[in-house]
Amino acid sequence: MTAFRTLDQADVKGKRVLVRLDLNVPTENGKVTDVTRIERAAPTITELAGKGAKVILLSHFGRPKAGPDPKFSLAPVAAAVAEVIGKPVGFAGDCIGPVAEKAIAAMQPGDVLCLENTRFYKEEEKNDPAFVDKLAALGDIWVNDAFSAAHRAHASTEGLGHKLPAYAGRSMQAELEALTKALEAPQRPVAAVVGGAKISGKLDLLGNLLDKVDVLIIGGGMANTFLAAQGKAVGKSLCEKDLIPTANEILAKAKANGKEIVLPVDAVVAEKFEAKAPSKVVDVDHVGPNDMILDIGPRSIEHVVSVLGRLKTLLWNGPFGAFEIEPFDTGTVEVAEAAAELTAAGKLVTVAGGGDTVSALNQAGAADRFTYISTAGGAFLEWLEGKALPGVEILRAK
Ligand code: 3PG
Ligand code: MG
């Protein structure tokens, strides 16, 4: 693996350091409701400020359509950053031009300043060279600490790396180290749990994982398509009939390469998709015509847990069942608990990511015992798919 330049190599004292964070955090009525991404960014901010840098924060926030829009201002997020790092954070109402220049000129070493939403300029997402130059003019060094936005080749996530000395921040570094350890050079046997509704969205993922892991554990709605591929009736369950040939190809490829695919052996079925809908456990060979598979059953849980017992590394993306409604979260919760226990006992390295996945693992009370939880949704998936992430590639030491 090519190494990444990190803050260990950066001389930042007295320098203007442009730090790209992912401050795209959930808010409600102008208040940040989940500070996880800010907490992950805090070590980089604090370290740079402590080393006497002028720390200038850059981020996008939401997907504003046409120019500046108060709904998408980073001002309330900057206030939340100040709270998390326990230190004042200045705010400039523009990310380029005189407003930003003036605020930066007033900074002392160790100060932290947040610039307004980079997506207030459409040139950001276009990675427009003239816009990159305007951003670059504000700093001496660029630190990218936004792994969760690294699948975007935007001006502030990629373009700046062509203009300024570029370094990975501590959170980016931690993401790269954890993901590399889990996928590129894992302790074997390594398995991946892939859940979620559809195969169609995760075809590249399944293909790449099959090359890299020893065991693929398939859950969620996409397992139904695999069951159907094996000729089983799935009743009214979510099932992508047109992808049955694809599912068969994946099963055949696994077999040819000596890889193990773990599918449910029993299921929790209901006739309605709603919380506490009357449900029963059936063998996967006995799903009725009106049944909807909403979770894996107890024998499947037991089987998956026994597989975990012989692994050294586990990657996790996607829930096993309809975890957002009770009691169909049981499969996800119980497997997550087993994975967390093995991790806490030092027997398993567990790495999870993806939007839904992290909420499911939090709901299961397991996330804090996992080895590493990525803050990334789309970027985590693209990494698992084996795609190069522009915001990561630009940081590779040349
Ligand atoms: C995210 O929250 O997924 C990242 O911040 C990327 O945001 P985007 O999907 O709007 O580019
Ligand atoms: Mg996204």
C-alpha cells in the first residue's frame, strides 16, 4: 500500500491550514442533533491549533441548489464545533474572496475559523480550477479530514490537493488505517455481512467482496433474491426477480472460488410490514404465499453467530432485517451483540459503516464495542466496492 502523508509530516506552525472536514451533520431547527462527525474531526482541529497553526475549516453542508441559502449556512454547525472542541470558532460568511480573506488576516496562531458552505458556489462540485485557485489563495497547506466526502472529486475535497501540500487529517488517517486493515490486509478468515434491501444497489460491492473475503454473509431483503435463486418460494417478500440470474452467478462464482456464502435458513415472516405485526418463524423452505420475510430466524442467528466464532475479521454493511420496526430488528441486534462481545474479548476485528448500518448498530447497543465505525455512508460503500476515492487518492505520497 502506498503511504499517506499525515500530520506527522506537516510543519504547520504559523501556517494557514485549510482543513476540509465533513460538517454535513444532521440538524433540526438550526441545532445539530448528532455531533459524531464533529467529534471525529476534533482531534485534527485541536492538534493543529495546539501546534500553532491558523486552522481554517472548510466543508459542504447539505445540497443547496442555487447559491447562498441561509437554510444551508454552516454558522450553527461552527457553534457546535466550538462546543465540542471547547474553544472559540470564528465564522466567515463566505468561503472565498474578501470576507474570507479579512477573517483569515485577523487570525492568530492557534485560532480556529470556519468558512461558509463551499457548496454555495456551483464551482465547488465542478472542481472548477478558478474556484480551486480562490480557495488555495487562502491557505499554505491543505489537510483533508473528510473521509465521508472523499468519494466526491470536488474543489475542496480533491482540487486543493493539486495546488497545496496535502495531508490526511487524523480522522481520515484512522478511517484509512481501519479499512485497510479490514479489507486490504485482514487477519483471516475474514467475512463481510452485507444486508439491506436490494442487490441492485450492491452488485459492485458483492463482486468485489467475493474477491477479498473468505465468507460472505447475506442478510436483509437481498437475501430473498438469493433464496429465490435457489428455487425457494418467498411469498410477498421483497425480491428482485430480474436479478435471480445475477444471484445465481454470484453463488456459482463463490463455489468456484471456494468461498462460503451464508444465507438464512429460517425467517421471521408477517403478512404486514408494520411494527408488532403478527409474525411467525418458518423454515426458508416453507414461506407461504402471503408471507413477507422481515428478519432472519433464530436458527439463522445461531448459524451466523457460529460463523463469527471462527473469524478473525468482520466487515459489516447493512442490517439483517427490517431493523427499524420491532420485533424485526432481532436478527441484527443479536448478531451485532455477538460481534461486539467477540470484539471486546479481543477475538475479532469488527469494522462497520454505511448510513443505516451505524444506526442499526447503535440501536443494538453494539457500536461502541466495535473496533471501528466509519462515519461514512457513500464513501464507505465505494471503498468496499473497490473504487478509488478521489479525496483519498490525492493524499497518496508520490
Ligand atoms: C454524506 O453525508 O454522505 C457526505 O457528506 C457527502 O454528502 P453528499 O452525498 O451530499 O455529497
Ligand atoms: Mg451521501
